[in-house]
Amino acid sequence: MINIFEVAETNKMIEEENLDVRTITMGISLMDCVSSDLSVLKKNIYEKIYESAKDIVKVGDEIGHDFGIPIVNKRISVTPIATVGSAACKTSSDYVELARTLDEAAKKVNVNFIGGYSALVSKAMTPPEELLIKSIPEALSVTDRVCSSVNLGSTRCGINMDAVRLMGEIIKKTAEATRDNDSLGCAKLVVFCNAPDDNPFMAGAFHGFTEGDKVINVGVSGPGVVKRALENIHGESFEVLCETIKKTAFKVTRVGQLVAKEASERLNVPFGIVDLSLAPTPAIGDSVADILCEMGLEYAGAPGTTAALALLNDNVKKGGVMASSSVGGLSGAFIPVSEDQGMINAVNAGALSLEKLEAMTCVCSVGLDMIAIPGDTPDTTISGIIADEMAIGMINQKTTAVRIIPVIGKGVGETVEFGGLLGYAPIMPVNKFSCEEFIKREGRIPAPVHSFKN
Amino acid sequence: MKRAIITVVGKDTVGIIAKVCTYLADEKINILDISQTIVSGFFNMMMIVDITDITEGFGKLQDDLSRLGEGIGVNIKCQKEEIFEMMNRI
């Protein structure tokens, strides 16, 4: 039977080291809502979301209470709206109507975010997909809880550079449209290469076409737990370091598996995956950068950071994969800047640059995340940053993403405050040299040679 | 059998175990295992209890125990056992 020390260890992780379940995300297919009549489509979407998810918050809170573990967020992801609305939406304004419907449904069932205002355009855009992308600035400025994502490339298809160019403009327009809130709209907008169908984390969650009617995906967290475990093995060998991370990741993921199984049973919705990510928050002691420092770096960004992050990411996966019956989503270590106090400290100390972050994204689980840049950064430069990140994902057969915030009216040296889980961020300098002519070329970057696996 | 873990942490004082056990007896909850240590003057206790036959819901049990703890000046938590099993057993 369980002994007092095991109980004490688990409760210490929860009470002192910020162990929590970051999100229970219900994926809902909207394919059966499709209609060529916009008002019918809106009604169908609202009703399907309400009927499917009306109990998610109550059940999530009950599970948290039963086991004594905080379940921070309850969320919804839906089928990419570009496709759902393709028969009914003739203009970008029609798509904005759908965004409002999603927002209303999210508020009705009281989830804090709903993801899936999305288009998957890794090879080319259909006219409705282009309409949705062009509607993103308005959609994110007139809604509170809607999150948007666009998949711009994949290892199998290459990179859609027309969409990359367009997204540079859209990110800037979204920043302009939400300038009164420090360009907050861009915090709810992410572009991907190799986007997973089952990601429970925002802003990039959508219910992919490979999924069933409904699914429960759970994202765990726990950077604080890993850091505390590493404090006890100061100066030990890499072997000990890796073993400690694996054991800790195993325990953290087991909590996610338990919560996912319970949520699935209580909501009568199939269990999908556990996303075993280390997702930091601005809370002290809940930082991925602090783990890197605990490994022996003065600051995140110092030489050795990429190696330390690679080690962390790989061992989180190795430890976590046995703890769950099905692992998916993004799974690994997130390295957002604004949501991680250690990252903010590193930027303020001059230890961490955008270029070093880009290198880190080669080995982390996602990409350039929650990075504030000057509001006067040209659209083409943003597209260039995106293209670089997409190329890393395409060539390395991994998910990469960009969630970058050009803060209108602010420049390097200033700080932007997003509040809550999104935190605050120092505005980082961007390379001033132009990539305009490169970005203005039309078409796509073809799939890499290692995509031909048939 | 459904089991829960009750943990009591706080400053040591007379009658902590007695009060918790009396409450559990009144509620007809059987204690399966009990262990206790004192760490630098702080009382640490863990009980494994059988909650198969509780009638008024697990939430009420949690709330009652929490309130009982407040009365004694200690922190009492009650959690379903699975979270500890999952984390510590393969």
C-alpha cells in the first residue's frame, strides 16, 4: 500500500512545486454542422458545442477536487473553421460571424479558450481558406476567447510561401486591430509547420481531420517539479541528470493519464492523448529557463543552452511515454518568453536573443513563442522569421511554430503586459536587415527530399 | 473497494488522531492503515480509509474533514487514492 513518504512527495509537488494539470481540452468535430446557409451553420455550431461541452468545467473541477490537483484550464478545440465555413462564408465578414458564434459558445460553457479558428494551408490555399486568414485580425479583435492558428508547411508538402507572406501582414494587422490592448490579439494567433491534430494547448489547438466526433486530450505541466528534483542532484553526472528528469516526467505524466481517463469516463467522450509538456507560467518556480539554469547555465541563452534543452526535451519524452497509454500533441518543453520568468530575466540580462531562441526551437517541442518585438517591424521581416521557423520544422520533421507579437507603438527597451497566464515581456530587438525580395517571391518551397518515403 | 488518503499536517497537539477517528467512526468509514511521524515539532499523519459505503458524497467528506482541521488548528486533506497509486506504482 501507499506509504506516508509517497503521499507527502506527491502533495509537496502540488503545493510547493506548482504541479498541475494545465488543461483538459475537448476536441469537437463540427463537420456535421456544415450548411450552405450561414445562419443555420451558426446555430448548428453553437448547439453542437453547447451539447458536447456543457459539463466540461463542472467535471474538470470535480476531478481536481477529488484528487487534490489543480486543473487550471478547461478548453475546447474544433474542426478548422476555414473548412467548416467553406460552403456558407462568401466574405471574410461571414467568417467573423462564425468567430463570434465560437466566442458565445465558449462563454456559455465557461471555457477560457476555444481553438480552431484555423486553416491548414501547407501546400496551397483554397478561396475560403484565404477568406478566413484575411478575417483573423477582425475576428481576434471582436472576440475574447477565440484562438486562431494556421498551418503553413509540413515535411510532406513543403512550405506555402504565399501564405507565409500573407501571415506576416495578418500578424501586423492583428496587432493593429488590438493595439489598445498591447496587441494582445497576436497572443491568440499562432502559425505552424507540421501542426499536430491532437494538440490540447492554446493558441494552436484544433480538432484535426484525423480525429473522431469528440475526444478528450489532456496537457500536463510541471517545470517546478523537475527543477526541484534537479536541485537534489547538483553536480552529478549527465547519466544521473537524465535519469532524474525521466523519473520526474513519468510521475507528472501519470497524473495527466489519470485525469484524462477520469474526464473521459465522466464526460463519456473517448480519451485521445496526454500531451506531456513542460509548460511554464509566470509564477515563480514554474519556469523551464530555471531548469536550464539548475543544470549549470548562468542564464538561459548562454552557450550550452541548446544542448541542455535538447537533453531536457528528450528525457521528458522518454520518461513520459511509458506513463501514458497514448502520448501526442506537442509533448516536450515549451520555451515561451513572456510566460516564463526565467526567460524574461535572461532577455533583460542580455543573455537571450531572438537568434538563440531560434536555435533552441530546433530541439524544443514547439517554436518561437510569446515573443514581443517592436511594433514597427516590417511585415516581410515577420514573414522571414516565420519562414525560418517553418524551414526548421520541415527539414527536421518536427512541429515548429511562431507566436510573435509586434507591439504597436512600443520599441526595444519597453515592456508589454498581457496579464494572467500570458505574463509580460520585454520587447526584443529584431535583425534590421531586409528579406523583402525573398519574401515577395511567389509560390512555395517544395517538399524536402526526405519526404519521399513511399 | 474505493479508498481515499487522508493527510493531517500541522502543529502537534493533544487529541488530533482521536478527533479525526471519532469523525470517521461516526460516518462509518473504516480505517485500513495509519502512520504518523513528528518532523521538527510538526505532526504528519496519513490514513488510508475505505470510502466504498459513504452515502453523502466524497465532496462532503472532504469539506467536513477540512472544517474539522480548522477547529483543531491543523490542515486536513482527503484525496482519492488513485493519484498516489498512479504516481508511485507501475
